[in-house]
Amino acid sequence: MTLGLSTPIDLVRPARIAFGSGTLPSVQRWLDEKGLTRILVVADAFNAGRVDLLGLTGEVTVFGAVKPEPDLPNLEALLALAEQARAQAVIGFGGGSAMDLAKLAAVLPGSGQSLHDVVGPEKVAAKRAALVQVPTTAGTGSEAGTRALVTDPATQNKLAVQSLHMLADLAVIDPDLTLTVPPAVTAATGVDALAHCVEAFTSRKAHPAIDLYALEGARLAGRYLARAIADGSDREARAGMALASLYGGFCLGPVNTTAGHAVAYPLGTRHHIAHGAANALVFPHVLAFNAPAVPEKTALVLEALGLPASSDPQAVLASTHGWCRTLGCEMTLSAYKVPQDDLPAMAAEAHAIRRLLDNNPRDMSREDILAIYRAAY
């Protein structure tokens, strides 16, 4: 299943990555080095309230209204402010949603291109402002990647833009920023990071150059996620999860996710379940479904999580479901008040996300997806 060592692969990383406790001041040092003084910070309401932690000087504009699942109106409000700010540098300060919107704010204002012009791979004309990414959660790995996702309210689908012009010039991962993340969010975002690693590891496009990061990211989650949930002030556990998230981000560019994310997306777009929480709910079901196609890798994933190695679908489902539940993840759709009569429409929507499902190691029909939703109900 895994591609051979000689299979071509493109590896891209932010030009500079600062990782570890106390690295936050490197943001302003870098801006000084580059002579950038007009800054736009893209953040959610919570992080907008602590922009002073960035220690920015110069002319700073803050967009502090990023939504958990950003949609077109949310992006348009940001772009209107960005047009006025004429920023030389854009800083994404928050979770994946803030970092995704920051990518678009660094390439769209003044370009003459709309979001719809750039949906798909490599349609962005140029980078128009320097891009700095500062994650405050350990989950999406968006700081390391070249994709941005925005929900179109008209279709309830995620529009995916992918461009090398949206790669960060600087990523600063200071795990101390995650010390305040509440347990439930720590759990959900942590399983999102794990899912990025595991889906890339078991993908049809899996590659030895990425397997290294994927398996180590899963091991880090296995070792540190429960600790970070139990004690948010555990700095080592927070750093371990920040690294797992970064490694998950490394997996996304060249390999990307598979069915797990496709099956999780309708939970967010149709029912506004947070992306990490949706992934946690779906994760055990998809890993178990794929086990017959990638038995050795499935067993390695379970070992990485500290669970008994197995590739038997029922054993895989039981142990990983229990693992997620022990973390405090909500594991039923009914608890989120998802109407049962919407499951077929959700399955049709997930099944249409070919950019992810075509990478899944085992073909997954609409009926298979519906069966997963029913099992998770």
C-alpha cells in the first residue's frame, strides 16, 4: 500500500520555524529584521484580547472576529479590513480558523482575485504580504501548511484553497500559549492532530518521507494528550502536543487526510460541531473500517497510542473508541442533537469530497459512510 522510496514527493516547510517555550518574542524580532511595520493580526475574540503577548510595535490592526468554522461572510469582513490596513505582514494568532484566514488575508487583498477564483490547487497569483503563523491550540498544524478552508453558506461545503504562496514565512510555536486551553478543547484539538498523522500514515499516498512524522506524531499524542487534558499547566505535555500538531501539519501538505476528515466535515458545516470534536467522534470508526486494507500500519497506530496492537476491525473500534472516550471526547452524534433524518444527506455530502476520499486506503461508499454515522449515533 505504501508508495516506494523512489516515489516523487514535494516537501515544503515554513522558511523559519521557532519551536518551544518562550519563543514568542521572535515574532517582533523577525518583523524588525525584515523592516515590516504595518501589521494585521487575524484572531478569534479570545486571542484578540491578548494580542499584547506578541509585543508588536508599529502600526497594528487587529481583526478579532474569526469564527470557529469560518464562512464566506467572515472572510469578506476580514478582507474589507485588510484592504484598508494595507499590511506588510499578516499574523495568524489562534487555532486553525485564524491561521487559515490569515493565509487568505496575505494573498487576496489588492490582488483582483476573489476566493472563488483561487479555490483548488495553485491558483493564487502571488503573496502580497509576509505571513507569520502563531498557533494557540495544538491541533490543526495549519502553521506548517499551504491550505485554507472556508465554508460556503450557500452549499454548506468547505471551499479548499491550496497555494505555495500561503506558506508561512515564519511559524512560531510557543506551547506556553496553549496552557489556558480548556480540557475539552485540548482533547478535541489533540485528536485532530492525531487524525492528521494517522490518516496520512494509512493513506494511499502515504510516503516513507512522511511516515516518520506521522508515526512519531501519533506516539506523541499517545504519550502526552491525556496528560495535557488532566493538567493544563503540564508544560512538557503541552510541548509534546504542540510538536504532534506540527508533525501533523507536515503530513498535510504532501499526503493530506483521507476518509476521516471527509466524514467529519458535514458535522461542522451542517451542524456546527467543532472540527476537532467531529474528528474525535469519527476517528475510531474510520480507523476500524480501513484496518483490513492497512493491517500492519493499523497495529502500529494502536501501539503508538499505548493500546494492544491489533488490526481486527472490532478490536480496533473498541479500543480507540474507549481511548477517545477516556479523554472526555463526546462520542455520539445524538449528544450533539444531530437529527437522524439528516444522516443520508450528510453521507452524500461526505461522499462527494473526492479530494480526500480518493486517498483512503479502502474504497468507502455512501452506504459505508451512512453506516458509520448510524454506528456513531
